[in-house]
Amino acid sequence: MTMDFIDLPPMLDATGQVRLPGSKSISNRTLLLAALAEGRTEIRDLLASDDVERMLDALRTLGVSWAREGDSDHYRVDGVAGPFPVKAADLFLGNAGTAFRPLTAALALSGGEYRLTGVARMHERPIGDLVDGLRQVGANVRYLGVEGFPPLHILPAAIRPGGMLRVRGDVSSQFLTALLMALPLTGTQTTIEVVGELISKPYISITLDLMARFGVEVQREGWTRFTVPGGARYRSPGTLFVEGDASSASYFLAAGAIGGGPVRVEGVGRSSIQGDVRFAEALAELGARVDIGDNWIEARAPESGRLKAFDLDLNHIPDAAMTLAVAALFADGPCTLRNIASWRVKETDRIAAMAKELRKVGAAVEEGADFLRVTPPAKLVPAAIDTYDDHRMAMCFSLVSLGGCRVRINEPKCVNKTFPTYFECFASITRPVPVIAIDGPSASGKGTVAARVAAALGYHYLDSGSLYRLVALAARRAELSLDDEPALAALAACLPARFSAARVMLDDEDVTDAIRSETCSVGASRVAALPAVRAALLGRQHDYRRAPGLVAEGRDMGSIVFPDATVKIFLTATVEARAQRRYKQLMEKGMGASMESLLKDLHERDARDAARTVAPLKKLPDAVLLDTTKVDVEQAVGFVLDRVRS
Ligand SMILES: Nc1ncnc2c1ncn2[C@@H]1O[C@H](COP(=O)(O)OP(=O)(O)OP(=O)(O)O)[C@@H](O)[C@H]1O
Ligand SMILES: Nc1ccn([C@@H]2O[C@H](COP(=O)(O)O)[C@@H](O)[C@H]2O)c(=O)n1
């Protein structure tokens, strides 16, 4: 099976504005409350994502009528004014904790028979504390697999009126949320006592706030006792606007703090009911300059340019805290994230996953049951990041690209869980390090023009042909056959080559002239036709992309190596003109040559470069043609610079 991935190039900076998608926590809570309420609720700006779809699908199966206004994010839900009318159903809830837990509670009190299943990871996420709580009021909930975990079988039961039930608060606050939202279905006063220290309290605040908007005021004594009044019934508030997702805001605010900024997120602000808006405070403690309005937050890099090391208790912002773990890569010292044990039972074991992936980019990481300590590396290392079907892993690690380091995000579609357009939004506020790609046949003048353009712009310069020439030379010295693809690829992967000033070194030998010999030219063109050799040289070429920019020349710069190049030039000249230039060049270097053999060699190399199956030389539709047959070097350089500046 092939792995899907997205490659993020190193970014120059981050600045701009993002309209946030709706909050997942508010969207799924609002849908459930609207479904159980009396009357019609108009929900504006509902999040469009996998988790919300799971909830919408389930509600429809359970007999709730809802409709979407065209393609918009506006929905109309006709509440059923009490327990669900459909009394038997099988529900698949994916990996949506915000659907699974509250629906479990609401269905356990609905007097029907239901089976609730999810993806494999959902079946590894504990639910025993919620089931124990529901059993205390008489609910009949059974485990279909492992005791304490989904899938669940819910059966009709006589719910005992009133009284008291106890639930653990130190594993997931969603258990308490689920009970609170479901208990009004009993119609009797019930008090919930929280056992253990309640984690993620701000999420309970969201629950209480939304219940109140639907007409049910829960009495709270600290964070230990919650009383749902008798006779409480949900009533539609009419229209309800879903705030932007504060956890999703964290990636963009961190981008502003790391990549210069300012980056502004719209949809959350001072008046938000989401606990994760307090990520902005944490970022400010790291030295970022943060401004906040009623419905927006903006972040910029610290005055000093570098984030400060931190040691923070992040229990109140468990989701957004993940963003801080990656922001730690950009801090001026070791950073500690404390009180994050709940990460272990999320979409994946986030402490273990975060530690493993941070190490890949060069950080030193210490992990404990409920903490992470991240020591940033002196220099980030390009890596392929695994995402564990966890949207937040994918979104967090996009920030690595702001450290001048390319990063590959494996299985990026996991962002669909909460933010399907995440990578488009990230692209809209970031500027990749620009690349000018100049491709063309041998002796067309690519190298000469590219080097001058790079000098004029102060950019780095990549002569990709020299890498193939080096492989050919090293292969000859190692007496490798030019047909032995695996051996040549292994050689290419660890080529001991260095480029210093205008000299090319192989080990400690200056091979600048040696790689220009006709034998190396022919050898280069042969090894360049081997896919494994090309693949082995790809990462090395990508590493040339560094701020402030790169001019790269070769045969496949615009097509394969830097397909997102800002400017693509196909530089060519007639084969006769090219042969003459090469002849003159060799004569000037005191090297003998014959026009006849040069013409033959160019014809052969052109044919081989154009005919090979991998990365064949050809002009791309998005490349600009520059024929230099009758154009001198100055004019050619001017042409490219005009394109870059236009
Ligand atoms: N527009 C031009 N007019 C005349 N001579 C040129 C022009 N462009 C380049 N040259 C000369 O042609 C010779 C070959 O150019 P250069 O080495 O830059 O080509 P190249 O395309 O990089 O070749 P290769 O692919 O073999 O490395 C050089 O001596 C260079 O000075
Ligand atoms: N991107 C590239 C660059 C070069 N090649 C092959 O290497 C040979 C030598 O390149 P020069 O630019 O130094 O002439 C060339 O003939 C190509 O076969 C390539 O495939 N891709």
C-alpha cells in the first residue's frame, strides 16, 4: 500500500489572516442539544468535518430531522423534545469522541436498543467510567468487546429517578459532559459528584454554557458537584452561532509567533467560551506578542525574535498544548509540558507519538506518564512525520517548515477530522523559500545564467548536473558498472561530496575539472537514467532550498525536484550553437576537442535525457521558453531576472 503524504517546503515566514472553521466541541454539543430540544434550531457556521458528519449521520438514524442550507455551513435541526424516537439502531461513530461519549449517555436514557461502534482506535479509548456512571441510574450498557471499552450494546432499562451518581473526572472530561447533557432526559433532579481531580475544566464550561443556552441551568459547586434540576427540558434558543475552533487557532497563532507574523485568526477572541483561547496566554508567556479582540486573536514573533523556554502546567488546554510541544523546537532552551496525562487516551497516545516524531526532527525528548520535556536541536533535521490518524499531529508538525526545514507529513488527510482545509489555510499564510528552476539541454547556458541570476538575487545556487557527474566519477573510481543500479544508488545516497566556493570536492579531493571530462559527461547521462539513483539524490537537492532563495539548474528542476518553483525557465539553443559554445569553452581551458565529436555527443545526450522514463528532459507547459541561440549571456540573465521580479 502506498503512503499518502504532503511535502512542505521550508518557509520564509508566516503572515496573514485565517477565518477559522467552526469549533468541533461546540458543533457536536450543539447538534445533540438541538436534537433533544423542543423546537427548531438554526445553527450557523457548523464545522464541516468527519467528526461532525458522524454526529449528523447518527442523529438522522435516530429519527432527528435536520437540513443543510445549500452548500453552506448553516443547518436547521428540528428537535425531538426528549429521548430519541427511533428505538433500535446501529451507529458507527468513527473516532469521534465528541459524538461517541455524549450519544452513549443520551441513548442509555432513551429506552431503546442500540449498538455503538467506531474505528479500531475508538475501541482502545476508555469509556468504563461513563458506563459506570450510567449504570448507577439503572442504565443497561454492555461491552461488546473488551470490558471498559467500546463497542457498546445499550438495552432498554428502567432509569431510577433522581439521586446522586459519581463519575471519575481524571481520565476524560467528556464522561462528565456526556452525563450532564443526557441527564435532563430523566426529568428528575440528579447530582453528579466528580471523583478525582477534574481535568480539562474549560470543556465542562463549554458544556454548561451551551446547556444554559438551551434552557437548562446546571448548579455547580466548584468542580466537584453538578446538579441537573428536576423538570429541566431543553428548548431551542432559535439561532446559534458556532465560534471558530480555538484549538485550530493554535497552529496559526504559533505560526505567527515562529514565522514573524502578524498572523490573525478570526472567529475566536475575548468573548469565546472555549478554554483553548487561553493558548494565546501561553504563547505570550513564551514571549510572543499577542493581541486579542472580541472575535479575533493575532500573534507575532517575540521582540527578541526567539521564543522563550517554558515550563507550564497545560491541563486546562490539553488539545492546544500539543502545538506548544512543536513550538518548543523554536525556543531558546529546554521546555516542559506538564499535567498532560489525558494525551495518552486521545486519538492516539499523543505523548508517545509526539516524543517519537519530535526526535525525528532532531529534538531530545524525555517523556513521562504525564509530561514531556523537549530540548530543541541546534538545527532542525528534515523528516517524514507519521500522524497516527491524529489530525493534531499533522497540523502541529506543519510548523516545522517555519524553521527553514522541509518536512513531509504522512497521511495528511487525517486533518479531515476537524479541519479539512488546513493545509490550504496554512499555505495562505506562509511563503515558501522561492526557487527559480532553469532546465534545458547540455551547453545551453543554464549554469552560466543560473549562477549569475543567483548572484544578482543573493540566492543559493544548485548545479544539479554536478551531482550526477560526481556519481559517475565515484562509480568509476569504485569500479562499479554503470548498469548496477542498486550499487550506484547506494553510492549516490552517501556521496562524500562537498561544494565550497566554486570548487567541487569528493572526499578531500578537488574534482571540479575532473567531473567536466567527456567521460564523466557520458557517465553522468547514463547514471541519470536510473530511477534509484535519481531518487537517492532527491533529498540532497531539496536541502539546497534555503532562505532567502535558490536558483536550481538541470533537467528536472521544474518538473520533479521543485515542482512548486516560483519561476520555471526552459533554456535552450540550437545544437550547433551549443556545440560551438562547448568547443570554445574547452579550448579556453586548454582541453582538446573536435566539433564533430561534440555534436555527436550532444545529440546522444539530448536523446538519452529526453527519452528516459524518469524525469525526461522536456519543456513543461508552465515553463517559459528562453532560446539563447541569438541571445547573449547578459540578455539571458536580464530575461530571467525580469521574470523573477514581475
Ligand atoms: N547566451 C549565450 N551566448 C553565448 N555563450 C553562452 C551563452 N550562455 C552560455 N554560454 C557559454 O556556453 C558555455 C556553456 O554554458 P554552460 O556551461 O552554462 O551550459 P550548461 O547548459 O550549464 O551546460 P551543462 O548542462 O553541460 O552543464 C559556457 O562557456 C558559457 O559561457
Ligand atoms: N537535473 C539533472 C541534471 C543533470 N542530469 C544528467 O546529468 C548529466 C550532466 O549534467 P550537466 O547539466 O552537468 O550537463 C546530463 O547529461 C543529464 O543526463 C539530469 O538527468 N538531471
